Amino acid sequence: MADNIKVVAEIRRQNPDADNIARYERYEVTGMPTMRVLDVIRSIYENQADDLGFQFACRIGRCGTCAVRVNGVPVLACQEIAKLHMRIEPLSPFPVLRDLVIDRSEIEQKYEDLQLAPRRHVEHGGKPESMDPKLAEELCHIDRCIGCMICVSACPAVDERSFDGPAFMLSLQHMNMHPHDTANRLVQAIDGGMMECFGCDICTQVCPTDLSPAQAIRDMRADLLFSRRKAKG
């Protein structure tokens, strides 16, 4: 059995309903070398700071609610192996409700505003519709996005330009590819700042579900430039 390790974690604490002053508090946790960041956070909550605000649900990398920044890099806390020294912060650039908990209100509103379901000129007939199997496989792959906002937090263009972020562009490309959707998703992508993307691929590197928002953006730009898809809307 591997020897236990001691992890030093500095956690950004903030309660906007109280003094709204952010500070870092230092904790030490002893555990197995394979423990995840979430294990460290839960241990701190259970044994040292029972007022620590954080979120998690599935613990298997599927819900996206445990996303935080560790040493400046956005990760899923339930999947990331703990480092010996960690600075743990909430995802930026989102408003903080408390400690590591962000306010997702604007995120959910953005998804709702994009209307990410097939928009049709004719009402759905109520029966299954045919689709090319290869295209269906591609759509299912893109639809694996869990909305964790890790890619948005890592994106340098979000910080510097008027850009909604990679996750929303990926969702728009999903609908742009959908054969039964008639909305002009390229216009929505442009309105969301698609052309402001740096093309740095950081979003692809940090995605916990191995998706490539950067490639989705490149594909939509190509569609826009070369009119590879029939105009919609």
C-alpha cells in the first residue's frame, strides 16, 4: 500500500452576503496519493471548515458542477488528482455566490436564449425522422458536452473580447449540423462573438469530455466563408 501524502490547500473564501472580502485560508489534508481534489475539499468541509461552500453531485465527471480552478487551471474536482500544494478557486469569470460556488444564472439563461432544440418551419409530425447514421454519431459525440464551463473559464478571448465562450459555440455547431433544424445558427454564433476566438485550442486541451470546441468554431467559420451548408432561417 502506498504511503499517505499530506496536501496543503489554499482555498479562496468569500461570502458576498457578509463582508464580500475575498481571502485565502490554508488547510492540510492527509490521504492517499490517488485522492482527487474533491476528496480534499470534502475532507476540509467535514473536519476543518463546515461552513465551506462548494458543489458536487455525480462524482464521476458527468454533471460538471464540481468545476473549480486549481493553481490557475480549470478542472473537474472529482477527476483531478490532488497536488501536494494547491490553490483552489471558483471558476472565473463568473459571479461568486459563496467560496467555490458560482452563480450559473447567466449561463443557464444563455443556453435558454439560444433555443438549442431543432427549430422547424413545419410542426414535428410525431414520428421518428431519418438521419444519416454517421451524422447521428457525430451529433451524439458533440452532445456529450456537460456544460461545466471549464473551457469558458480557460478561454483567453473571453477575458479580452466580447465572446460568449467555447461551450456555447459547440452547442451552436451541434444545431448547425442538425438536419432538421432550420434556424441560422451561424448568425447566432457571430452574435456570440465567434469571430473573436483566438484559435488557441486551449478549450480543447482542458475539456474533460475530450471534445473540441475549437474545431467546432473552425468548422462554423468555414461554413460561413465557403457557404458549405445551405443558408437557414
